[in-house]
Amino acid sequence: HVQLVESGGGSVQAGGSLRLSCAASGYTASRYCMGWFRQYPGKPREAVARIDRGGTTTYADSVKGRFTISQDNAKNSLYLQMNSLKPEDTAMYYCAAKFWSCSSSAAPYWGQGTQVTVS
């Protein structure tokens, strides 16, 4: 019954910014590794950013310096601040959560995604 719901996607001009939000329910977010993935049409889903239980963040090389992942454990919410957006950032973005460890091989929980389009 874990649920993740993304919001904040939309269309923006190159160089602009968007802030994605993920509202989590049915569990305590502080006990999960949480992150953002994106998927281009016809390609596998790829990791964009993650944050572990201790607050350590990890970013894909393609977004370092432009994207910032953060969370508010009191609200069970995850955020992705995206600045200096590029057309190649256009993708479906998904919130994900994995119990306890980021390195676990267990399948994560997924949100249904929010579309980001940069032109």
C-alpha cells in the first residue's frame, strides 16, 4: 500500500527551472532510500539523483551542478529542483523508494511519473 505521487512537471524553455515533488504515503520515508529516475522513449529508466537515510546525495553526471535532490521527512516528501534545464532533460520523471538501503537489489516502489518537456 506504499504510494508515491509525483507533481510539478510541465513545459519550460531551455535555461528555465522546475521543481518536482513526490508525496509518499503508507510508510516512513526516513526508512527508505529515495530517488528520482527518468526515462526517454525506447530507453531504460535511468537514475538521476538519490538520497539515502543519512542524507547523502548522489547525482548522475549529466545533472550534477544543475539538479538538487532534497527531502522533508516530516512531510514524507521528496523534491527535485531542476535548474538550467536543457532539451535533453525532456523525459518522464519517476519518484522511487527502496527500503532501507540504496544498494539493495530489491525492486523499488515507483510513482506513476510526471512529464518534463524542455524546448
